[in-house]
Amino acid sequence: MMKRWKVKVHIDMLKKINMILNVAFFPFKDLSFYNNNDLVDIAIAVHDQTNNKKAKQRNFKSIKKFKEKCQQNIISNCEVNSLDEIDLILEKFYPFFYKRYFKNESLTLHEVEQKIYEYFFYIVEQFSRALLTHRDGQVVFKYWKHEYDIKGEFDDFWNSFTESDKVHMFSALGRLLPLDLFVASYYVNNNLHKSIQLSNLYQHVNLADAPLHDVLRNGVAENHVHASAAFNFSLLWQSCMNFNGNFTNNHIGKYLNEFEPSNTNTSTSCKEYILTAQILRIIIAQYLKSSTHDESIFEWIRSNFRGDLEVFFSILSSESSFMPVDVLKECIEKLKREFNIDSYDDHTDYIFSIFEEDKHIKTFGENLFLFHAMKFKATIEHSNKRTQSSFNEFCYLFFRYLRIKNEFYQQVHQTNTIKGLDYFRAYFDRATSGFNKDSNDYYLVMLRNLFQNQYLRKVELRLSILGTEGENKYNIKKLICAYKQILIEDYNINEDTEVIFPRIGIVYHLIKIKDDIHKDWREFEKNTRKIKFIHYGKTQKSYIDKVKMILNLRNKVPYLSNFIIGLDAASLENNTPIHVFAPVFEQARNSDNESMVIVDRDGFIAKQQSLFFTFHAGEDFRHLHSGLRRVDEVIDFCKFHSGDRIGHGIALGVSVEKWVEENEVIVMPRGEYLDNLLWTWGVYTKVSDINYRTYAYLQHKIYSIAKNIFCEEYDSSLSVELLYEVYRLRFNHIGETLSKPQDISIDEWIKRNEWSDSDPKWSLNRLIRVYHDEKYLEKLMEPIFISTSEIEAEMTVDMQRYVRKKVATTGVVIEVNPTSNYAIGKMESYSENQFFDVNLVNDSNLSNIMININSDDPIVFNTNVSNEIAYLYYGMLDKGLGKNTALNWIEDIRKSGMDTSFIRDNISNFDYIRQLNCLIDSLNDPNYCE
């Protein structure tokens, strides 16, 4: 039996952390509390209730209603034990909503409001101090246990969490809110008051401690990242903040116009709140730039704005709803004219035109904006010119801006509330649709964003195959030219070919799609005499045509095979069966379709790099058997060899015992369950240590399910052997499987394969055709309930052991994406990641599978590959491994990531650049590739 790790981070603790963060930041995180006055009014009511007995009864109902709103807000995002627990945590973090905080102080309305805002900033400062530090000129995660709070209010809170809890808290916080506010707070509160300190602040907060940093700087590979999601939130937000208001012809405008909020949203007015945020941001930035701090922001507006100010004040003071789009757009244009703000594109922030003295600093405009906001807050707190109104009015607008931004952030960053790819897909679409893939600088921005990771040496980008060869050629040229521009501008390769820079490759993915069941194999095309309605027939042909197109490009263009390096199948796992892809991957691996060498334009002989395979499988499954079966089918039928990879493969590392415990009853399509049973039966026939009790049960179960699909009465011709042969034949090319012999007519062929009372026997041909017959497809797709009984659990244990051993012995590599697996897969923490069960340190077991670590979708999961490795590193420490052992293990998987990349690393920088230049010349020549 495999060694089972003891998971020290309890699931209840992770749920508790998530709930605490939702409570701690409820006034920041969404638009439920967009109106600051709600918070102020309740605090005043509590203050009056504390100091005025007559107000007690008057304010009791409003306070109760407010608490209920807070509770509902938190319940919708968390699993909680009781309302009392929420109430106590709320009192811990926000005592001014409770009587004890005011201690019989008699405060004015403005003083109460001031205390609220000071406390909001205090919460941010405390988390910044606890979770962040800096090392070697960059902001990094403070992994050690936090020292006690100076004021003493959070001593017990931080003392309650271990170092491993802090890792999960950091991850959960980064999925709840953008961390840029905390970073800005860290800068200001650590006396880093000069904006030059922000230089090169682009990448995520680095999770690595100093020893891990020393390991990672030897280089990491990003082998599983989807190009459309290889951004961070700052870039998307920057595009929204620079949006010109055109909802018809502008990409961001169309994106916002079609934006479909998640079911956890608190406002559907996306267009309105984005435009409102633009107005708030411009006004606050201009105020920070030009204010002398002796006037409030509203006084400053009156002094600096010309014309009618009523609309502006209506927008800034609106208590509930947002103003109409046309009004907001007009106000933005007035502001730009008033302050001579230049028009910027989606990737250059107007903030730099406001803070002109900082325009040379390499960072996001949002970082600069938040830095000046936090610096202003710190300055005004100690200023002799400070007034309550100047502080309160600034905070009033600033926190409104943050709530809009954080609401939008939670629409594109997936939480852990619901698992599965179908839930993830909506977040992916919202997060990635805001980037204009047709813009000239799309790849330039995307690659620069990825390359901010100082450890990165190889990047495989997952791209979709476009409709025509010309479109794909043009898209490749845009990517390669953008890459070359970065190498020149950022790495100075023209002067120094010895400099270290990331190498890139393209992995094209085929997107899994559903097909309807309205099929009838009896209908033929008039001209071709081929079957017209084949289940997944058009889909399979489309995949084959796309692959042929890419293979043709690889064979025509010198050195393109060094950049188009892999083929993948991605997206919703339940959409398309593996058998649809089997002939596609066989076509791609056929050596007859690939030349060995090609002569470049300079007469050099260029060796063609072979195409590698990867496949998203075992990631999202209704039944653990289904996930394991798909991994096995990919290896067996898609021509996978040593060095090819499986994307995610979560099913390999899931605890069967725990999975069965949590899934005593499963609902799934009847046909999928039958495939699972037949595959399991086939595996048992290959092994020597068959459990005959299980084997007998399996035979009976297969026939029982098959009878419900194919016939209602006993039929001796419907044998398990026949059903299993049909299962395997379905992996052949669909058209060939259903082909009609030339020597018989269509009518005769249909008659032979049609069910008839005169010949009520099942044959191979008849069974194959039921998979292209609506009558039977309805039965195959019908959901049924399956009990995961003890004997079924035994089979699952056997199948997992079998597939693990097969993956290990064939040399197929598993792509592990910790945050993605945590959010989407059947696991509850980083410590439960499948990595710990399939890649065991110092273990000679054959199931010690090769892996590499990746980020998957950075914008959805707020991560990068080096931080993903760091999560596993801290998981190792949490499991009790010593640092030396953990670092050695990390070095092994770091090196494995580099070695198992499809990007070969066998030529010098000089030759690499020469090949790159030759490739660009060929792509630029309209005649060369035709």
C-alpha cells in the first residue's frame, strides 16, 4: 500500500481562516457596503446607545438589522458553525459596532466616522505587517510566526495560527482581495516613502524563503499555462480604468457590456460601477497630486472645477444606486479636459500623466496610485493642517473605490466554494475576455507579465488553433516578434548573447466540446454515400483538420518545430470522450506526416523537433473511476510515450477512502458508468492477482447496466466480452468504424445492422451503431444513482494502484498545478495535493511518478509557477520534513520541471537567436511558406 501522509492542516481550520478573512474585510470586499454612511450610522447608533440610555431602544432594531446583513454577507461566501461565531469574530475585528469600544466617550459624528476609517486602515496595516516583508529589493511573504502586535489588540489572533496556517491565510487573502493595497501599506508603514522604491514592482509577492530562493534561482519551467490567462489582475483593472467609454467599438467596452456576473455578485451594474471607479480614481489622484492637505477633497473640487458641480457631487455622494452610463461618461470627459489627462491605451495608465515625476518608474499605475493614497493617509495623520473633514472625505471616496475594485476582483478570481471545471469556466471567461487578443501588443504585454518571475527559464504557452493556416501563421508571427522585441529591449541580446532569458514554446490545445444526441446512423450523404449523422463525427473531423494544418506549418517553416512543440486537449473533461481524440493524436504522431530535417534560407540543415503530447485528464470527474479511466485511455489509445504528459491527473492522488466517505452515492450518466465497469473488467483480465469475488460482482453489474440500455429481456448474445470489444473499437476512427462494405447496398447494410425480431441477436456491428442512434444515446446519457459500496471501493483502490504504476513505468509525466487543483479538484488543501501521493521522497515504489509544477491560469488563481512550488515546499515543512530534505525534494521537482519541458535546451544562445531570426524572416516572407 502507498504511504499516506498525515494532513496536519485540518479542513475545519481552512474553513475558519476563510470565514475570518471574510469577516475581517467585509467593509472592503464588495458592494454590499458601498454606502459608507451605513457603517457610520451604525457606529453612531452604537455610540449613542452606549452613552445615551434613551437612544438604546431607538437604535436596537437598526443595529440588529445591520448585524443580520453582515451575517448574510458572510454566510453566502463561507461555511460557518453558527451565527454566534460570526458575531464574536465581528466584534473582535470591529469593536466600534459594539458598546465596549467607546467606553462612555462622548464623540461627535465626525469623530466617530474618523475612528471607523482609522480602524479600517489599521486592519490593513496589521495584515501587511503579519504577512509581508522585503528581501533583496522585493516584497516577499513573511513565513515565520508573527510577532505580537504593539497595541495588543491582535496578540491572541496571530498567536493562534502556525506558520502553515499563515501560508493558507496568505493564499486565501490573495483570492479574496488584490494584495496591492497591502503592499502599498507595507511600503508606507516601513518608511519606504519614496516612489522610486516601487521600481520593478510587477510580479506577485514572492512566497519563497531565502533557502528556497537559492534553489529556485537555478531556474524553473512553466509547462502548463494558458496564454489567454497568463496575466495578472492589475493589467485587467488598468484596462478597465483606462477605458474610453465606447461600448460599441472598444474591446473593453464590449467586454463590460457583455459582462455576466457570478452568482455571488452583489451588483449587476458592472458598466456603471467601473465608470464610477474611473471618476473616483481620477479625482482622488488629482487631489493627492495637487492638494495642500489643508482643504477637504470636496472643498478642493469646488475650488478647482469649473461649471456645474451638482452632477459630480451626486456621483460621489450617491448612497445606493449608480448614476446612468451616459451621465458617468460625460463626467469622465469633463474630468479629462479639466486636468488635461492624455488618452492612453489599455496597457498604459493615465496615472503616470497625473504623477508626472514618477513616469520613469517601472510599475503598474495602480501601484503608484495606492502608494500615494497610503502615503497621503500617513502624512495627514501627523499633519498640523489636518482636519476631520479632510481625512474623512478622502476616506469616504477611497473606500468606495476599493469596494468597486474588490467586487470586480471577486468576479474573476475563483473561490473554493464550488468545485469543478464547469464552475471554474465562468471565472476563466470573465477573467480572460477583457484582454484584446487582436491588439498589436497583446503578446508583448502577456510575455512581459510572465517574465517578471525572476526564476523563469522556460515557458510553454497553451494556444487555440485558429481557423485557417494563414491565421495561425500570422498569430505565430505576432507572438515570436513580440518575444524577439522583449529579448532586445529587456535582455539586450544584441549586445550580450550570454545573458539568461526565458525560452518559449507553443502547445496547441484542442477544446473539448459537447455533441448533441440527435443522431441516426441510417441517414447517408447523397453524394459521398457516407453516414450523415455520427455522434462526435464532425468534432473529430474538425480536430483532425486542425492538427493537419499545424503539422503542415511545422514542416514548411524552418525552426518552427522548435517553437510549436506540443499538442493538448483542454477544457471541460466531461464534454468529450477520450475515444474522439484517439485518432487525432494518432494522426499527429504518425511519422509519415513529419520530415526529419529541413533546409533553412541560409542553407543550414535544421533538424525537426518531434511533437510532444499532453492531455487534460483525471482533473474533473463525477466518479473517481472515470478520472482514472480517462488517464489510462489517454496513455493506451492516444499514442502517449515516455516524456508525454497528463494535465492535472488529480484522480491519481485522491484518497480513495476519503473520496468514498464523501461520495456514498454518485449521480452520473449510465453510459459513463458502463464504460467504467468495462474498463475495470479489462484491467482485471490483464493482471494475475484477481479478486474473484470482485470479478464476479463486476460481470454481473456490467450485464445489469447493459441490459437496461440495449434490451429489456435476457439475451445470451450480449456477453461481457462482446461489450468490452465494442468499448475498445470505439477508439478507432469513427467514420472507419461505421464504414459500409462496397459490395452491398445501403438498404441491405442497414437491414443487416438493424435490430429485428427475426434475428434478435447482438453483433459487433449492431452494438457499435447504437452509439450513433438517438434512441440508445438517450439511455446512455440518462443520469442514474450509483452506490459506492464496499466492493466498488475495492475496485477503485485496485484501479488507482494500477494506473499509478502504469504512469510511472511508461514515463508519462503529471502536470501538477497546486492552486488550480485546490480550487477545482477533489481536495481541500495544499497539503492534500496529489503531488504528495504520486511523487514520494526517498521512496523506491514504482508509483513514484515524474511530475512538473505549474500555475495553469495565473489571472484566475492569482499565482505563478515559483509560488506554486513554494506552496508545496511549505506543505512539506508542515508534514514534518526537515528543511534540508524539503529543499532537496524541491530541487528534484524543479529540475524535473526543466527536464520534462517540451522545450529542448540543447543549443547555445547564439544558435537560438540565429534560429529565431531565421524563423521571423520566413514568417515575414509572404511567398516562403506558401
